[in-house]
Amino acid sequence: MIAVVGLVIGVVAGLLLEPTVPVALQPYLPIAVVAALDALFGAFRAMLDGLFDDKVFVVSFLSNVLVAAFIVFLGDQLGVGSQLSTAVVVVLGIRIFSNAAAIRRHLFKA
């Protein structure tokens, strides 16, 4: 529940304050958002399965964002940033849809 409240507060603060992202960090923002969504869907699935642990969620959330950002950074340094960004989005997208399917099966028994 704390995560949901934090998410709502973050979204409202973002809409009201309209923060700007520095140009140097703009390639990392979409990847960080997808990584964070993966952690949130995983946490919701774990909650429905009765396996949720707040420490695991925080570590998963931070590690997903940091690893995804590092992969994109490494790709930028190697000159293949867009290819590695695409790879990160594909992998995390597969995980998000897998978790969404498990959530759907749990909620709707279908």
C-alpha cells in the first residue's frame, strides 16, 4: 500500500511541478520507467501470490533501474546505444507482459 501511495504522490508532484530532465539523462529516462514498471508489476504479482516482501521490492526496483541504465550507458559508450536500449525494453517488456498475464489469471481465474 505504501508503494501505491508513493506512486500517486510522485505522479501528482510530477504533474504539478513539471520537472525537466537534463539532456544528458534523457536517453535513460524511458529505460528507467520501463524498469520501474517491471518491478511494480512483479511486486503486484508477488502480493497476489502472497509472497510480497518490501525489502525484495526495494532491491528489485533499484537494481532494475540501475542495471537497465548501466546497459544503456554501456551501449552509448560502445556506439550501439539504441540497439541495447531496444534490447532492454524488449526483455523488460516480456517480463511485464508475463507478470500481467499472471495477474490476470489470478484476478479473473482465466
